[in-house]
Amino acid sequence: MLANIPLFFTAAFFEILGSYSFWLYFRDEKGAYWIAIGVGSLMAFAYVLTKIDLEYAGRVYAIYGGVYILSSLVWLVLVEKELFNKWDIIGSIVAFLGVMIIYFGNKNI
């Protein structure tokens, strides 16, 4: 099950890159090639999620949601050069604790 963890973060990278590509095109009026990057990244995101070794898609999505929150804050700092605040930190800790409960709690089912 631990082998799934890098897949969750890989999926988050592709989803954030894909969404950010659309942000750049529509909000920042960057070139149309950002649409192609966005579409390709979102396709990669969906593909990577199918490679996660859990039985139910809904559980994968629930776990992924918490990973996405953490990954988005890392993106905020590394790409957008904006520091997160105490509420970002507290919220991501709470979400990630939820992820761990769902992920490892269902291991015994």
C-alpha cells in the first residue's frame, strides 16, 4: 500500500499543473499552448489515479483530496512564490490526518 503514496502525489502534480495551465491562459492571458499543456496534464492525472492499488474509486478520490490540499500548498510556495499562513498549515494537517485515517484504517477491512 505504501507504493501508492508516490502515485497520489504524481496525480496531484498533474492535476495542479493542468488546472494552473488553464489559469494562465484564461486569467493571465498566456499563449494558447497552455491549453494543450492543461489537457495533457489532466489526462495524465486521470490515468495515474487508475494505477493506484485500491479497490474502490471513491476511496481513492477521498484519499487523493487530502493529498491534493497538501500538494496545492507546496505549489503555492514553489511556483507562485507565496508563503502559506498558519491556517493553511492547520487545515492541511487536519486534512492529511483524515487521509491517513481513511488510507490506513481501511487496510484492516
